[in-house]
Amino acid sequence: MWKLRSVFGLLSFLLLCSSATLVAAQRSGSRGSRWQTLSGDAPLVIARGGFSGIFPDSSLYAYSLAVQTGLSNLHVWCDVQLTRDGAGICFPDVRLENGSDIDIVYRNRRSTYVVNGVSTQGWFSVDFTLDELTPVNSVKQRIFSRAPNFDGTPMQILTVDDVVTQTKPPGLWLNIPHDAFFSQHNLSMRSFVISASRRVIVNYISSPEVGFLRSIVSRFRTGPTKLVFQFLRPDDVELTTNQTYGSLLNNLTLIRTFAAGILVPKYYIWPVDNSQYLLNYTSLVLDAHAAGLEVFASNFANDAALPYDYSFDPVAEYLSYMDNGRFSVDGVLSDFPITPSETVDCFSHIGRNDTVQAKILVISNEGASGDYPGCTDSAYNKAVSDGVDILDCPLQMTNDGIPFCLGSINLRDRTNVAQSDFSNRATNNPDLNIENGIFAYNLTWTEIQSLRPAISNPYTNFSLFRNPRARNDGNLMQLSDFLAFANNASSVSGVLISIENAAYLAENQGLDVTDAVLDALSQAGYNNQTTKKIMIKSSDSAVLTMFKTRSNYELVYLVDEDVQDILNSTIVEIKRFASSVVVSKRSVFPTDKAFLTGQTTVVPKLQAFNLPVYVQFFRNEFVSQPWDFFSDAYVEMNTHVSYMGINGVITDFPATAAKYRRNRCLGYREIPLYMTPVQPGGLISLMAPHFLPPAEAPSGILREDDVTEPPLPPVVERPPPNSGNGSTAPGPTPPNGQPTLVASTILSGIAVLLAAFVLC
């Protein structure tokens, strides 16, 4: 079996840690009597198979990382299976091929057995001795949506004793899922757990089988071990009593005779409807506590779809089970134990007025566009209530010269225009590299007001959708209304106006964006007051140069591509027209196939020239985060802030950023490991060579020519409005070259003639 030294030598690359922070992690955890658990102590964090969300379930890497990054009282979970010679191994499935390469090592040893009344084929532990499992040196990821890149790293199947001796977990939880099956093969799980408890401290033993727990209850009535009855799905039948688990839930008094607690799927406590929204919580936790039973909740994973109420934020979900003001579960079973660990110690019992620990600027991206259609009054109201610092307005211009806020010049991207009466306004615009677009500059403000906004869903290819109930909520806002709203929001410290396509609009549509913005700011009184920060952002240096000559606003240059470096001479040029810079996340931490490959010097180089750096876009959806951040938006943000020292975040979910900077762990004298930044490239260093992601082409270097633009062109005189649709741009042209309106007229005339012939 592997030695502890071999894995820790590699895992040290994963976190920027020290012995001091390890001490901090060991002292963190309980917040005293504020908890509404049965004991009044902080809820337990139980790592299912270790850190199984990243590494193969029940592997040495998984257990080691869980212990390194968890609370001081973290418990590791081991699903116990028995070998033919009675050894207890930690493995997540009764079939060994579902998580290891045993089917390759022993191709001809597949068997068929009845498991819980179902005939099942596979490679079963009851057919192998512990020695025979030694050649099985590759455990693998059993959930296909997770990264398989660690499957080639040599790691053997571990025994219970291996887990204890090699990873030294603070607590041990043994789960016995198939006692009846092993009994059929003359293997005694009862004898094993009693023997194991003499060698190591077993804190919890759970099982979904009443008969097994009853068989050992007398042995564990005293001592450190607690027994927990595990509930499966409500309609599943428990083997001993022949009752469904749903019916057993109504007899907590009976369960108390052989168990000290219950383990339930999380939806037993917070059920969801068919649309994946939360229903009212049940009375289960309160009822169980009244019966003297601890309650543990399972099925927590950061990389699974959450109820929409949580805005893709797993910390928000954990808090609803731990810190809702009415009850608290006594522990959670998680594939990503770092997240409940930080929830318990860093984010529980904090309020909006708690001390800000991270001095970063929280800038919205189209308001709270992760919860509502971007740039609507709903999104802006939510952003303010979430604690945003800077409200943003991506500026667009209407056909009648009204500046308004919308995240795209193409109305198809942010409204229901494709389903409206304006769907025939679609055109191609090679200047903007947009095909079949319906453009803001082709509709008047009155026409745009008749549209409904549409929520942005950047990850539909992963079947992740944002708040469907609110997908068309809210109303779009003119720039003047946006400025008035921001000015009246006392908690908002400033506004950011993003300007793109100004040269095109001036030269081709006769629309003066810069003057429209300056006029709106002046009329809103922003020129004569200093209480609000005014930021103008653009990827066009000519726009910022124009504003520099006419205002004292903070000018923000957007680097609109991923870069691996910026030349010093380029930074000097940027300083001529900008006072801060926005870069992408990949310009800070480059990635290959969702794994960090390292870090760039972009941020420190810009800051060395006294240019604050803001990074975009921070989102809660787990697919937006490289695996190195453990599908945890707070780990990602913390690594950018604590490790790279960025000055602000631009985010679709301001609530997450505001919560991050108030977390109490950042105020500790010694930061615990679950709030320690990760080491870029740490996960890749643990992969076998043939499992490395294919190398991607490196990003470019930002040079002076990349940031230098010609001056903005003069605004052309606008042609008279098109009488057919009120737009200045021509309509779409069909293949025969005739304008659409003319073709329609001809077809209408033909139809009239045909009707006349029929009537005759």
C-alpha cells in the first residue's frame, strides 16, 4: 500500500499552506451556542469517499485532500465492502469495476449475484482476497461528468486501516450499505466493525439496514461510536422490516431504540418541486431533535444542479440547512468537503453589516444578471440588495438617439425580439461580425420598450439555465433612468458605463455615443458631485482618449482577449488614456481543458504601474470554474484576491462576491486551509503523463499596436428614417436582390389577383 509521504509530497502543490495555517484549521469550527444542532455544536462535515468531487472516490488522494482542507473535526466516509478473506475495504460500490480497473486486471472473473433482490453482474469483492486486489492499482472516477484525468495515477484500493494510518483523519465514519448481501456469502459485517473498533476509533457507523444496526447496538451503547440509520429513497423498501423508508420516517421513536441519529437525502428536509424550486422545509429536523436523534443530510455536491433559489451557490445551500434561524442539521455528507468547511467557519452567522475583510471592489455585470435579465430594473435592484459597489450599464443606442443599458448591441441576445413583430428586421453586419442580428440602432426606444428582456444563459450547452421563472422579468432602462436609480441607491458607490462600437455607430449610423453619455451624466448631476465614482470602460482607446479630454472620470481599459503577458511599453501607452484595466480570468490564470496551468505576471505588472486591475467574469455556475477551484466560486475568488491581489471583481452574482469579502476567516490571524488560495497548476502535477489535457496554444502578448486606435471618426449626418420600419440601416436582402418590403408587396398583389380570379 502507498505511504503517506508519497501523496503529501504531491498534494503540497495544491495549496499555499504552512504549519501555521494547519494549526488555524485545527482550531476553527465551532461557533458556540448559536448553532441549533442537537448538541449545540457546529455541524459536522463528512467527506464522502474523501474529496470525491475531484479525485476518484475512496482513493488516497481523495482522503488526503479532504483531511488537508477540512475542519478540525472533519469525518471521512468509508463505504465498507468485504473481501473473500474478510478484509474491510473502502469502496463506493459493491461492484468493483465501478471505480477501479479490476475488469482489466481480471477479465474473466465477472460474476452474477442477487443484490437487494436484483440480479446484478460485475466484479464483486466477495470473489477476491485482499492480496488479489493488490494488482488493482488504478482506482478511477465513477461519475462521468467529472474529470477522468486522475484515473491513470497509480492508487490502490484502501482498507479501513489504510485510511486511518495513511491519512490520519480527525474522525472516521463507516457506512455499511450491504450487510445482507455479505451475509449471503458467509461474511460477517458485524464481526468486522466490532474488530475494527478495537483497532481504531470509529466515530459513526451507518447503515440502511435496520437488522444490521440492531445486531450491533448492544456492543456500541457505550463508547465513542454512534449508530446512524440511513434513509434511502422514500419508496425504497427496507430489507428487515419490509417497510418503505418513507413509512419508517413516521416512527422516529422506533429508530431511537437502535440509533443515535438518522442520515437522509437532503430533499427530505428541503423538498423541491418539478421546476427545481424549493418548497417549504419539512419538520423532519425539529421532529428528530425532539426525539433525541441527530440529523445528517446527504447528496451534497458542488458540481450538480442546485435548486434555482440558491443561484448556483453551494454555500447558500449549506447555509439553508445549517443557519436558517429555525433549525440546523447536525452534519452534511459532501463530495466537496472544502465548501461545507468554509460555510461552517467562514460564512455562518454573518450579516450584511459585518466587517468587510477583503478590500475589493464588487462590480456588477449587467446588474445581478445571474438571477434576472441583465440591465433591467429587477437585475439592478437585486444587485443593490446583494451589496454591489459599482453598478454597470453596457451602453447601446436606439434609432432615435436614446442611450440605454443592454448587454449586447444584438437584441437577439438579451430580448425576445426574435419572437416579436420586429423579427423581419434581421440583417448581417460584417463590420461587427454579426450575422442575422436585430440591432438596437434599428429600433426606436418606443419599439424597444415593447420587447421583453431575456435572461442570459451562458451555459446552455451544459443544460444549466438561470432562474427560469424570471427569464423575462423586469424592464429595460434608459441611461438617464439608470443614473437616477444609482444616484438614489445610497449603498452604491459608483457607476460604470461600458462603451463599445462607438466608431461604427458614429461613422455608419450617425449616432454620437460619447456626447450622449456626457449629456446624460451632466443632466443627472454627476458632473457636479463627488460622492459617486464614475467609471467609463471601453476596449477602444479612442473612446477613453475622448473622455479624457472632456472629463475627470476613471477611465477603464478593457483588454478584450486572453493574454499571457503585457509589454512594459504597452502599459506605458495604456496609462496615456486609462487609469485602470479590466482583464479576463484566463489572463490571470491560464487554463488547459478546465485545469490551471500556472499564472501570468499580467496583474502585478499592471499594478506596478499604479493601474488597478479588475477581473471578469466571476460566475457561480461550476462549469465556469477550472477544476483547481473545486467547483467553488469562493475558492476561485479568494485565489484571485489573496494570491494575485486583484483590485475588483466583475460578476453576474454580486451576492457571492459581497459574501466572500465579509467572511470571517479572512480576519483570522492565521488563515485556515479551506480559505487558503490554491497553487496554480497543482492538479495537473498529479496526473499521469498520458492523462494530461492536450496543450492549448498559448495566449498572445499585448503590444502597443494592440491598444492604439485611430481617433473616433466624425459623426455622419443621419439619413432620413426608413419609412417602412423606422430604421437607418437597410433591411435584409433576399437572394434575388429585391428589398424584402418590395417582394412582400409583389406577393400581396399576386394574392389579390388570384383572389379576384377565384371570385370570378
